[in-house]
Amino acid sequence: MFPVIKGAAYILAHTPDMVLHNGTTQTTERTVNPDSEYLKQVPNNLRSFEQFVSYPPNQTFIGNLSPSELGELDLPWYDKQAEGASSDGKYGEIFQQDEFIGWIKLADVFNLVSLEKDFTESIRQSIESREGLSESFRTALGEGVSLEKIEKEIAEKGAEALIHDGKTVGCVKRAHDIDPNLNAHVIFENLVSKASGAMALISLLEKHQIDPLDIDYVLECSEEACGDMNQRGGGNFAKAIAEVAGCKNATGSDTRSFCAAPTHALINASALAQSGIYPNVVIVGGGSTAKLGMNGKDHIKKGLPILEDGVAGFAALISQNDGVHPILRTDLVGKHMVGTGSSPQAVITSLITAPLDRGNLKITDIDKYSVEMQNPDVTKPAGAGDVPLANYKMIAALGVMRKEMERTDIADFTKKHGMVGWAPTQGHIPSGVPYLGFAMQDIMEGKIHRAMIVGKGSLFLGRLTNLFDGVSIVIETNPGQVEEEATVSKDEVRQMVAEAMRSFAASLTE
Amino acid sequence: MDLENQRRVLEFTEEFGAENMLIILGAAEAEAAGLAAETVTAGDPTYAGPLAGVSLGLQVFHVFEPEIKDQFDPDVYEEQLGMMEMVLDVDEIVDEMKGIREQFGQFN
């Protein structure tokens, strides 16, 4: 029995100060060109929380505006507002920066994060009223420390400042004096990833009313590494995140493959659930501050606000077949192999048509393809084009080469089988998984029958291999256990009738 | 252009001489191709990498340009690039590349 997807959740934290202080485009600029005009322009080109919430792609990300509704809005989107926008979404929510800083403090169990006293009080109510947090974490804010103490840590001990509204409100201390893997910068990035992952997991449990004690295993799939100088990527984000959400019966592990990791996690989770090894598996990925303002220079140059101003996170639950939720076709998975090669034809063949051929399906038999769903409003002004559209064109072109469609059908195909991108450019976050929530809904409402989730990753960035990576899996309507049971019961009826006839016949011969 | 790639371009140029260098790009957008081409001719327009303020003027082509395409075995080209050629705006990329070479190239 194929496993099912039971729920998906997505969170965003609006982090304008972190754009300037933690995004690598900006920190690199500060190192190379400290008096840069660009750095001076950043603070004047950041969006307010209200603008961030009403930004149409962000409303799609948390489930309030469907991809097709977003697609009806003409680009650019940065100057548009979604009607009835809310920070609370069908599949998740949007947090303010001060609250997110509070979550970073909660995520810290080694007393490495210090928050200023008054700031702590200002966020206490929103943090401590949160039901999904396990008890020990809900009370972890503490009393806070003096600003003087925080500034001393930053000035003398290499602590990383936590800034809100341009003011220092806390710091992340280094966890070791000389270990580069435990310096304040690394601890900060890892806590950001852990906190946003935990927020997504808690949102998943809340939105879908899942008991945290039912979770058996957590697969984490972000792009960070935690460990010390003797084991730089030792892990384990997954278990640390499960702990925050009170998943006491879970263990877990981290899966890595750059942006392809969430789809790897989805496939691995499917295998674990289907085999019965772990019946309920969560996949989760926190976000990254390094990627904030990545294309900020181009955005400002073109008169746009900085659109990469939020940290994202997602989580999804994969379980054993319940006869209701959409099934994950573990027999229809694609993989880019070591020997596949890097030409687009080879890549698309391995990820798209190889699994389809196995199921005797055509390219057009997939109703929706969820590829790298990067928001084109962010990427186009930066010269990186419309990433999902480019992917759909490649899939269609392969369809033409396979003579499954005409060349003139390419544009129609991209509209019918594709979607506009809405996900923030947080690396692994846009990759395949942003559609899981809407895919579930669209399939269960009968709007579509079958979707394919495709994840791709740029392994060469790690300088260990020149290879690229990618995997894919098909999700489709659950045929329901009812049908199967009906077949069984028909057989039973036949058997009963046969038995009755036999005993009737026997009674006649007596 | 990626800072690491800028460093490699600079190192190869110092080792082999600018006149012996040929950069082949595979960018999917005219603008991205143009930025990369500008980086190895006029210098890094973002002033972030090793080629900031360094005008190498190198020969630079996109793989779709006839000067490069004609050197391929047509079957290999079709297998490796045929599909991308079908979906990308080749004319726009070629125009952009020509413009950059005319403006900043030193070995045309």
C-alpha cells in the first residue's frame, strides 16, 4: 500500500534587520567595500511587516492565495497587495522579526542566546501563549540580561548581534573560543535553521491537529551543518527540532543534497512509512539568513524594494495509507544518476520521463509539475529569469522531442501543467515542496488527479563533485481502501453463496 | 559571476595570457550571459569579486553562437543542447553577447 501525504505547513518570518546584518550579499559587501553606497541604501529599501504579509506570493506560500489566483495577477507583484491578506494562513503563518528572535532564544538550549530585558518582556506574551511548544521551551525566554552585558559580549567576545528596528536587542555567543564550527556566526545560522524548522513543525501539528506523540521519525533537509571541529556536520537538526515540538516518541536524522534535499526527504519518508519501519514520518526544513537580500543589489538598482526579506520553513507529514489522503507513488520516482550527465535533455529525462515510462504515462498525464518554484518577481529583475517557466519549457521541449506533443503546444503546456513561482529564494525551500499543501487540496477536491514533485540541487557548490543532483516522485488521488475491501467482500459473498448452495445440495441428497 | 569562477578566470589569464583565453558561457538568459561576459571583459560590474576593476577584455562567446556551435559534431550538439536551443531566446542571447564583445573585447 502506497504511503500518503497527510499535511504540509509553511512559515515565514519577516526579518528586515537580518537582511543587512546577516545576508551574505550584504556582509560580503561590508568586507569588500565598507563605504558602499549599496549598504547605505539597504535600510531605506526594506518592506514593512504589513507589506511583507500582503505581498501576494507570501500569501500563496502560507496557503491563502492559490497558485492559479496568483497566476492571474500580472507581474511585477511587489507593488500589489493580496486582498484580505492575513499573517495566519491555511497552511501556516507569518511571524514578525521580534517574535522570530524570541524563537531563536527558545531554540537555544546551551544559554548561547542573550536577549535584553525589556525586549524579552515585549515578546513574552506572544511566545508563552503558544500552545504547540513543549513546556520546557515555552518558559525558556527567561528574564533577559542588560544591554550593557550584551554589548560587551559583542565587542569583546565575538558574539553575533541580534538587531531589531536598528537596535541591538540581544546576541548569540560563540560556543567555543577557537573552534570555527562553534563560533557565533555558525551558532546563529544553525539556531535560525532550527527555530524556523521548529516553527514549521509546530504549525504542521497545529494546522492538521496531529498529536506530536504520534510522530515516529523526523527527516530534516535544510542546507546547514551542525557539529564541532571534530565532526563539522555531525547533526542532528531533526531530533533537535522534534524536541522543541514535543515529539517525544520520535528520533530522526538529517538529509542533505542542497536544494534537492526536501524531495530526497519526501521519498525517504515515503519508504519508511510504506515499509512500516516508521509509520508517521515528518520532513522538515528551516530557513537561512545567509540568503537574505541575495539579489538585493539588482532589486535596488531597478527601483524595487529588497524582496528577499524573510526566513522560511516548511514541514510535511507522510504516513501509512489511510484510504483518503493522496498517495505517494513510490514506484514512480525519478533520479539523476552519477552517470546521467549534465545536459538538460539527460537531466529532464532522468527526472521526468524515466518515472513516467515506468508507469506507461505521458508527459501530459501529470496535471501539475512542481519544480523549483522560485518567485519570478525576485529572480527576473536579477537576470536569473523565470525559473519555473524555464523548467516547464524544458519539460515541454522533451515532450516535443518524444513526439508526445507539437512544438506549437509548448506555451499552452507551460500554462496548463505549470504554475507561477511563489516561494522565497531560500535554496531548498522553493524546490518541489511548496506545492505539497495545494497539491493535497487540489487532488482531494478532484481538481487534479496527479502531480509530480521535482527537486534539483547544485552539488558543485560544495566543491566535492562537479555533479548536479535531482530526484522526483508522483503524487496522485488515493483510490481508497473501500474499493479494495469491496472486492474482498464480493469474494466473501461468492464463497458464502457457494457454501450455502453446497449445504442446500447436501440437504437435498440426504 | 560567482566569485570563485572570477578567481579561476584571473588565475588562468595570468598563467596562459589573455590573448590565449576563450570563455564559453551557457547562461539561460541574455541578461545573465551579458553580466558574465561583462565580468571577463570590462570587469565585475558588481564590484564584489577578484575581477572588480580588472578589464581583461577576453574573448567570450555563448555556446549557442554560431562561432562555437559550428565547431561541434552536430549529433553531439543536438543531444546536449538541442532541447535548450528550442526553449531559450537564442537571438536575444546572441545580440547581447555581440554587444558586450564590441564594447569591451580586446581580442576580437
